[in-house]
Amino acid sequence: MPDEKPKTHKRIIDAAEEAPRGVALLRAALVLLLWALLAGVVVGAGCLATLKAVDLLQEVVWEGVAEALPQPLGAVAPVLLCTLGGVLVGVATSHAGFSLDTLGVVVGHCRTEGDYQVKSWPWALVLFALPIAFGGAVGPEAGVSGFTAALGTMAMHGMRRSGVAAARNASHPLVAAWKALSPAASDEGRRYSRGPRALLWAMAAAGFVLGALGVSHLFGPGSGFPRFDAIDYLGLGTNALWALLALPLGWVLARVAAYAGKAAKLACGRMKTVPKAILCGVVLGLVAMALPEVLFSGQSGTVVLLGSWQDMSAGVLLATCVAKLALTQLCEETGWVGGEFFPNIFCGVAAGYAVAAITGGDPMLAVALSTGALVGAATRKWLLSTCVLALCFPPASLPVVALAAFLGAKASGHSRS
């Protein structure tokens, strides 16, 4: 009992001394959060502006140059333009000395190393723009993910340098705030770092969205994601059972893409950079002469498919699926690096409509099943696939999409989120 009063008195004094430091720490944390928000705005605006510039280049190539070609060259414009694209992609990749990292590689590097760097920004932008501009069957995910991760890394490094330089004192609240958010913090700090770091990245993500919305407001929105009608569960009827065939079809198409990737790797394994990029361009152009929808990412093509699928035969839809999936793998293997999400979504939608055309089953149910199964089997991550497809499907359809994605991932050997 004699020691109780001194201990209590000491706690009161300590609390009084810690109050100003707590206020300073709060201010420092707010500065860090504001920095993250502003960095996110810059990254979001920069990425969307880059995408719009590449889309504009694509319009120049396919609506300007292609339409200006005299006959009979105009009739073979896809072959000419894709071959030219192959030449440019091959030469650029050879001079740059590297190819863009895919989305999976970028994410894996960030997880293991904690940061990401672009080897050469000018060459990276060129390598990002050329495949999209010249009709490659790839999406923009590779470039966007790499640029976002690299810019985020630059912002985090700048935050660290400015914070430490301003503080010049290991006990300064700004340094303490950084240590709470830094993976290199002490063992004690690391135990509490996950929550603050999540908040920091959430602010950066909010800034990214704000920056992208700002560019969209100034220059107009892009084509955006397709939006499907909800599945009418009450009005499905007996024909709905036929739509279930879309589920295994989606998985089969994912396996076709996997085997096509292995074949492309074997075929191009010993070829030099420039010849294999040109070969990809020639193949792209020749296939596009018969099946035009194999070109491009499929983002705008899916929107067109929503209103015109009944004008296409089931055979054409399925042939387009197989060809586009194979060409996407060929593009990735030959330096036309991009992303697979948009092509996979397009092919899943086309496969669902093909099943509906053949069987008379409900098209929205078939599309949800085939797209979910294909994307889930391709990524082997059912939750990620469902989250991405939530941008296309309404909430009422998401249970079907999630189930199809889960079964597709499970059938492919994994059921990871």
C-alpha cells in the first residue's frame, strides 16, 4: 500500500507528458494519409490518361489508317496492320531488352519484395501501347498493374525520405508514424503495422478512384465494363436446365487456353524476339480476316455482343472463343504482353450465348455460368474472379457467378480466394 500513491502519481505525470506527443503523432499520421491520398490521385489520373491515349492511338490505326488504305489493300487491312504491329513490338522489345511483367508477376514481386520498379519508363510505355494499338488479343492489366505498383513504390519511398529528412530525430512523431506503417519497423511495431498500413493503402485507393474519375470527367468516360441483366430465376422454366451445359463448357475453354499457352511456348521457345512478334502479328491478321472479334481486348466487343449475339451463329461464337483464347496466349508468349481478364470475359460471354443459341436455354444464366467457370478456372482464384465479374453482373446473378468460379477453380486443381 505505501507504494500505491507514488505509482499512481507517476502514471498521471506520464499521461500528461504523453498527451502532446499523442497529438503530434496524430498530426503526423494525418500528413501520411493525406500524402497517400494525393499520391493515389496522381497515379489514378496518370493511369487513366495513359489508357485514353492508347485508345486514341488504336482509333487512329484502325479507323484512320485502315480506312485510308486503297483497294485491294483495304481488304487485307487486318493482316497488314497486325504484321506492322508485330514488327514494331519485336523491334521495341529487342531495343528495350525486356518485356512487360504480367499482372501475376507484378503482384508476386510486390508480395515478396515489398516494392516494384519499372526498368525504363519510356520503353515500358511503348511496350504497353503497341499491342493494344495494333489489335493484340490482350487487355491493359499488365501495364496498368506495373505502372500503378511502380508509382506507388515511388510515393512510399518519397514519403520515407521526406519524413526522415524532416524529422532528423529517431524519436520524432513523424518517424514514429512512418515506423507504424513500414514493413521494416521493429518487431514490436510490425505487430501493429497491418491495420495502419491497410488504412494507408485504402486512402491511396480512394485517391486512385478520384484521379481516374477526374480524368473521365475532363475527357469523357471510356467504354467501361459491360453490364448484364439479372437472371430471372422465377421465369427460367424447364429449358433452364440446358443452360447448365455452359458450366463445363467454360472449364473446357479454360483448359483449351492452358494447352494453347503450352503450345505457343514450345513453338516460340527457340525463336528470336523480332521474328516471333512478327509471326504473332501475321497469325492475328489472318485469323481476324475470318473472325474479326479475335482482335483487341474484348472489352468493347462484349458490349457489342450484348445486342448482336442473336445475329451470330453458335459455330461462329464458339470458333471465336477458341481462336481468341489461343491468340491471347500467343500474344503473351511473343512479346505482345497485356492481360487475360478482358479476353476471358469476352470468351465466357460468347460461349454462354452459344449454349443459349443451341439449346434455347436462358441466355443470362448460361452467360453467368460459362463466364464464371472460365475466369475462375483460368485464374484459379474464385473470389478474385467473382470480385472482377461483379463489375459486369448485377448482385442477383453473383451467387451463380461465384458458384461457377469456385467449381471452375476447384476443377483446375485449386480453390483459393
